[in-house]
Amino acid sequence: MTRATVNRICADLPGAEVSDPWGGGHDCWKIGGKIFALIGAMNEAVAVKTDGIETAEMLIEAGPARRAAYFHRSWVEIPMDCPEDELRHRILVSYDNIRKSLPRKVQASLKPRPS
């Protein structure tokens, strides 16, 4: 999987916007102003939010993820060499977690997420 593939997955999500808030080549994907996926400038991985610390720890212990530096413990970093279906799933779960945390008015303004 490449940065371009991750960016395409994220770009297809309703309300998703990309920026590079810190400069230097980060791809920071947000919905409603909140990050749901971040590709760092230096490493080939994407940081995503899980539904909680326990899920993050399980993913780290099972091997498909590692601790996401600078993020809360409910976030993990998925390497780009992870199978595409797993990476896509983790991005979609992160998007859904952040989307459901947005104010209801903002949620209502967004189109449904494609399955």
C-alpha cells in the first residue's frame, strides 16, 4: 500500500479534508475539524483511532499495529505494508469513531459513508 492509496481511501469519505498543519509533508485527514488519519512525513505508516485503549493494545499485541507516537493511547499506527483490506478497515473504523463524536448538526450535514 502506498501513501497515494491511503489518500484515495480517505478522500472518498464524506466530509474528509486533507491538510499539512505542521509542514514538512504530513497528510492529515480530518472530518469536522478532527483528525481521523495521519500519514507522517518520515515514516510509511498511517495513524488511526480505535474505539478504545483495549482495542489499541490488542492490535499492538497481535502485530498489525504499533503505538502511535504523540497520540492518545487509543490511537495506533498501521504500517503501509499491512494488507490493504486491514488498512482500509482501520481507516474506516477511525473515520466512523471520529464522525460519531461530532456534534449532531455536523453529522446530519454529511452524506452517508459508502460501504
